[in-house]
Amino acid sequence: MSNSTSPTSPASEDLSQQYSLYETCELINASNPVYLEDLHQQLDHLDYLDENALINMAYEPSAPSKKPPLSVSNVLEGLVQLATTGAVGATEIIEAIHSEILLRPLGRFNEDHLNRWQQGVTRRLYNVVRYTMQSVGRGVTSSSMQLYRKSLINQKRRLLPERLKQLVNVINGMVGDHLVARDNPLAVPMVLYDRYGQPLGAKADPLCGRVIVLCHGLCLSYLSWHPCEEDSLGEHIALSVPKSTVLYLDYNTGRRISQNGHNLANLLQQLVIKNPDITQIDLVGYSMGGLVSRSALFYGEQERQDWVARVGNLVTIGSPHQGAILERISYHLLDIMAKVPFAGSLSKLGDIRSAGIIDLRHGCIRDEDWKGLKVRDVLPEDFRHPTKLPRHINTFFIAGSIAEGVYESKASNLVGDGLVMIESALGEAGKTHENHHLYVPEGRKAVFYGVNHINLQYDERVHNQVSEWLQANRDSESALKPRIHSFPDEIEVVV
């Protein structure tokens, strides 16, 4: 890589190349730490570029997406590309296992011999395999798209079928940040949909009055709220809260929560600019959607965006404000596996999971919790940055419990709804992490018993409670009431 460019006037082409190199470093870090070191050493020779500036460029939050919702063409092209990159990723893991099997029994599984491996014949053979896979993938993508476009002549662009849309959002939840980094057409853009499940386009009627935005959770989509169905939360709110407009957010749940927070803040800012007659915005977030909503409020306040002042209520349903126990368990298991001889390479499979899932470990909603790291991870819980709730907003937290009654045991709280602990969903932190405690009045907290995490968003009792809170709208008396406990049939207390 040339270093002949003047320090005072670096060529834009060189800058683009270095940015691409940093992006590549992050993508291959999990499978090849030695090569990552080599790339960083090359970057150190460039005295006219600031490494921190490049990292910031790589993670700069994007503006609200102007991309339309995905088409079938996007899905076909993205699936072919995903299959190719998946095969390449599998090759990386196979090579890592191969090197460990050969070098560890000889006592040579160390940095020196891994460096020699990078320069050896075996490495070159694996490179040939990777290059061949990528070439074949590009060829298949090109030919399949040509055939598909010919078959769609004179046909209008249509929304994805419901099942296909749900599959796409599951893929985004699992590897969504990888899709964005590789510019895969499968990456879901952030889009608002109306009450009837149609994209909120430029030709839509102007919005006015009160707007209520529903934000879905990990691996889900706006369709997960079941728009138009009578027993859905959106319809329940629309009928219970008169003169309100219900909107559904659709987004890539595999991206960093803070990145989605930036984008949602910018999207809502554009919404109020285009619709100045909007008087109030309420946010209702299920699971990860609650964290994205909090992140949007945080960055909206920081950037002094107009929409934040119009927010009246924030309701979160089963959101892991203090982290999700399942991701913590997965992290510890992968950490243990990485230390086991011959199983360490298999632990790299865990690094494939999306950055959005990694953020759920401690409920991270700020850039500072991950941006300075050289790996796809988050800071330890003790170093996580606290994020307080805006004072002018009425905040309501809902937690679920798979137990049908109140049990005086720690196990009941730890299990919670099966994925999120009760304390985490209610924003309550332990004594060792009091700075992360979210001080919401007891009367604005509710625990629903006999319901698991998945069914929280469909439970009729939850629908009634959310609608009641939104209907009361800025009622200060709710803060003085005791915590709400809702049981499937009747109150049962087991000591």
C-alpha cells in the first residue's frame, strides 16, 4: 500500500481504501486475529491518517434510510450473496480448526507459528477456495438477477409476502450487521408503516395530532404486531385512544442498538419536519424495541431535535434494560469453549451472531459501550455508560413472569419471562450498579404472571394496560399508586 500521498492533501481514493481496510479488519477479526494485527501494523505506517478518526468514520450512524422496503429481487440477490459469504466464513473456521489440529499436538500453536501458517502453502490453498466461492457467487447472482428481472417486465413493485418478510427479518436479527457491512440487499432499511401495514411514503396524507409508534423486537418485523387484526395491540390502541395515529417501525435488529437509536431519532425528526401539525409522539417498544426507543430519546436530546419535546409517553414491554440473561449465558459458554483445546476454533461460531444480540448482554444503548473496542463486543458491565430517562416523559415498564403466582424466591425473578428477568424489564439495577437504575415510579411498573416473553406482546391483559396508560396521558396520579400485579385468573401468593 503506497504512502506517497502528501500529509496535507490525502487523495480521496487512498482514504476510501483505508476506510475499507478498517472495515475488513472488523469483519475478519473473529476468525483471524493474526491477520488483523498485520493490517493494523500497515495502518501504523500511514502518518497522515488518524486511526481514531477512521474508526469513527466506520461506525458513523447513517442518516434515515431513503431506501424503499425490500422487494423479492432484493431477497433473491441477498440470499445468493449470503450463501456465498456464509461459505467463505465457514472456510475461515475450518482453516482455524485445521491449523489448531496440526500445530497444537506439536506444541506450536502460538503466534510465531501462526504467522508462518499465514505465509505457507496451506494458507494459499484456502485463499484459492475463498476466491473461487466469491467468484461463483458473483456469477450466480448476476445470472439469476437477469432472469428474474426479465420475468418481472411490466409488473409493479410489490411488498414481500408476509412469510418471506418475516424470514428476512429473522436473518437480519441474526447477522444484520454483517449484511450492512457487506452491502447485502437483504439488509432491512428503517421504514415506518401505517395502521394498515403500508409504507409511510411521501404521498401519504399529512399527519396531525397524536402519533403512537410501535417498535418491534429482535428478529421480528412490523408484521409481528399483526396490523389490521382486531385483537392486535395497534388496533386496541387506535380504538382506545381517540384521534391518534398508530405507526409501525420496521428496522434491522442485527445492527447496534445505538445505531438504530441514531437512525430512529433522525427518522422521527424528519417526520415532524414534514408533518408540523403533530402535537404528541408516544413510543411503545417490545423487547429490543424498548431499548432502541430509549437510545433514540437519548441521542435526540443530545442533538436537541424538536421531536423529543413532543414525546409524552414511553412504554416498554419485556425490554432487557439491565441485560438479557440468555446472551450472558451464551457469552460465558463461548468464553469457556475458547479455552478448551481443539474446541477453541468452534467457539468462533458465536462471533457470527449479530452486534444487536451482543448489545443485549448488558442492555447497551450508547455508542461509547462498544465503539472504542477493536473486536465485535461490548464493554464489561462495570464500565457500561449509564443512560437516564428524559424527565419530561412518563415512562412505563412491563415485565413478564412464566410463574402464575408470586413466589418468595430469587429463582422466580431470575427466570422472569424466560428470556428477561423481572428486575431487568423494570429497569432495576442491583446495589453494585446503582448508577444504571432507572427511577420509574412503582405505579408505572406492571408485572404480568403466567406469560412468557414471546406472548407478552399478544397478551390481552398487556394490551388493556398499555391502552389504559396511553389513554390517561400524562396523568401524574399513576406515579403515586402501588406496583401493578396481573394474574391469569386470580391472585395467588405462595410463600
